[in-house]
Amino acid sequence: MIFKDKEKLSPRYIPENLPHREDQIKTLKSFLWNSLQNPSKALLQVLQIMGDVGSGKTVTTLRFGDEFQKEAIRRKINLKHVYINPKVHGSSRIILYRYLVQEAAPEIFSANLSAEELLIELIRHLQRTNRYLLISFDEIDYFVKHSKESVIYDLTRLNEISPGRPTCVLGIIFTARSTKFHEKLDRAELSTLGAFPIRFDSYSSKEVFDILEARVGGAFQPRAITNDVLEYIADITSSSPVNGDVRYALDLLLYSGTLASNEGAEAVNQEHVRKVVNATHPSITDEDILNLSEKGRVVLLAIARALKRAKSSYVSLREIRSTCGIVCEEYRLKKIDEIEEQVQDLADRDIIDIKSLTSIGISGVSTEALERFLDKLVDRIRIGIDKS
Ligand SMILES: Nc1ncnc2c1ncn2[C@@H]1O[C@H](COP(=O)(O)OP(=O)(O)OP(=O)(O)O)[C@@H](O)[C@H]1O
Ligand SMILES: [Mg+2]
């Protein structure tokens, strides 16, 4: 037996303790905790979180949001943390506001309301019922890149909807990988965002080790994993091209463990990890695939297939389109009409690279690694399609 509880390695699992993110949680507290003393007088706090891929931004926000909500309830304040992620919940403004209202106050939801009306109704309802929100808007950089609409302006000015009355939204946390999206914002949006993001530096090897050590306890049987193996994974994870993405480290642990288990081994060894490293690539993690819509997965599968067939690093949109038709037939799915849109979305998610309409490829994978990687990728996506 290798595993005790595989779920503990899943990207959706939120651990109780987050080693090496104590300072960031403390900073978030320093901005927001006071508002719980007298929430009806509190000003809307707008915060930004910035850090590279897999540096713990999302998990820290979720953990903090949960603690904040618990503390509010302890003080008899009716508060809810609402987490919004455009990669998961939809990438248009109206869809996200609908999601926000359904999470925060489903009783006032109406599909007839416009985006502006949804926010106004929401704030009035919160004021009437004496309820409060903390909103986390994750992946704002993806939203800004992908959509021409603006949400920052609306959300940072919720306090102007009924001046003189409590805002009822105590804080908004915007999260992004870098400040590059600032270039696309206008001056008003930039100034409401504030100049000082809370930084999440990429994890060092030692930090990755501590994080994994804390997580493997629940996931693996006592002797199924050794410090040697963890150190090896931590070294791979903290160096280029992974650069500290803990998500990759967790994928490595899961797949190496599965491999060891299939071989009937008693413990995971470095050789298991090495085999998995050779067949995976950090540019596309399981979570990326999990977050895609079915159409997104089908188009990605078509790209992988087309690349494999062409034995090249790039294929054209035309080839993708024809491969996509075949994939849809194979899985008995409806034909996808908006292939270009899906291809653009995959590029906005940094999963693929569009050099031009005739050269579309998968980001950051060398030609030699591509074949092996594509096989594995096709498997992973196929499992995703079959499941959904
Ligand atoms: N300090 C930590 N302790 C335990 N697990 C962690 C820690 N930091 C990150 N993780 C885990 O690593 C994975 C990636 O973290 P997370 O999703 O928060 O990264 P992120 O910074 O939001 O990345 P992205 O920019 O890609 O969204 C998650 O499964 C998370 O649970
Ligand atoms: Mg994230």
C-alpha cells in the first residue's frame, strides 16, 4: 500500500496549514481584521496579490477567506467569503456577476437583471438584511487579457452605490501572476487598485520540501515515501523550468505514487519520480485541464493529436479544425463551431502558443519532449472528457 488518501494531493484540497505563507496571511489580516470590529463603519479595502504560478496565491486566499468568515461568525456578523475565478466560473462580466449574486444572495437573483443592476440589487439587499461580504477575484490578469469588459472599476466602487450607508463589502482581493495586466487598465482603475501588491515569492527548494512534508503525512502510508524522494522532487520543482510551482510537485507525487503502486512497490523511489518527470511537463498541469470546459478539452486534445501527427512543434488552425471534427465524432460530441475562440482561450491561459494562424503549438515543450508529453496529455484529457 502506497497511498492513505490520494485526495490530500488534489489541487482542490485546501490544507489547514500553509507553511511559508504565514507572513502573507498576517498581511491580509492586518488590512482586513479591524473591519470586523465595526463592520457597518468599515471602508472597502481593495487588495492585490501578486506571485508566480503555483506560489500559493489561490490556496492562501481560500484559507484566509475561510478564517475571516469564521471569525465574523464568531462575532455574530453575517459575512460570507465569495471566491470568483474567471477561468472556472466564466469569463464575461455578466456571468461573473450572476455567479457573485447567486453565491452571495441567491434569493434576489434574476436572469433579467443587467450587470450594473445585479451589483446595485446585491448591495441594497446586503444593506437591508445587514449582511457582509469578502470577495476574492482570482486570475484577474487572465480576465483582463481575455475580456474587453472591465470589472475592476465596478467592484472597487461598490461603496459609491449608496453613499453614506455601509458598503457591506468589507474587502476585495484581486489576484494575478504579475503586474503586466496593469498596462491594459486605465488610470482610474489603476488608482483604485492601489500601488502595493502583497508579494508571493516563488518557493525555494527548502520551502517546497517543507510544504510537501506537511502534505504527504495525510496522503501516503507512513513508510511509502522518504525524505530523499521529497528532496529530489523539491529540487526539480524549485529549479527551472518549474520555478517553484507546487502544483507540479503534487502532480509528481501523485503520479510517482501511482506508478509505484502499480508496480507493487512498497515505497516510491527516485526512479519512479524520474520516469514521471520524463513523461510530464510543467506547462500543463492537471488543474489546467480540470478548469477547462468540455469544448476547451476537445480542442486541446485536437491540437495534441494534430501536433503528434505532424511530428512538428507547430500546426495550423486548419489542421486543428479538421482534427477537431474527427475527435468530436469519436466521442460522439456535437461539432464545435467556435474553434478559434477556444484556441484563443487556450492561449490566454498560457497552455498553447499562437505564433500565427499557421503555427500554433504547446508552450514551453521542446521538440524531443513533445511526443512523450503529447501521449501523456492525450491520456489525461481523454480521462477528463470521459468523466464529464
Ligand atoms: N504553502 C503551501 N502549503 C501547502 N500547499 C501549498 C502551499 N502553497 C501552494 N500549495 C499547493 O500548491 C498548489 C498550487 O497552489 P495555488 O493554486 O495556490 O497557486 P497559485 O499561486 O494560485 O498559482 P496560479 O498562478 O497558477 O493560479 C495547490 O494545490 C496548493 O494547495
Ligand atoms: Mg491560483
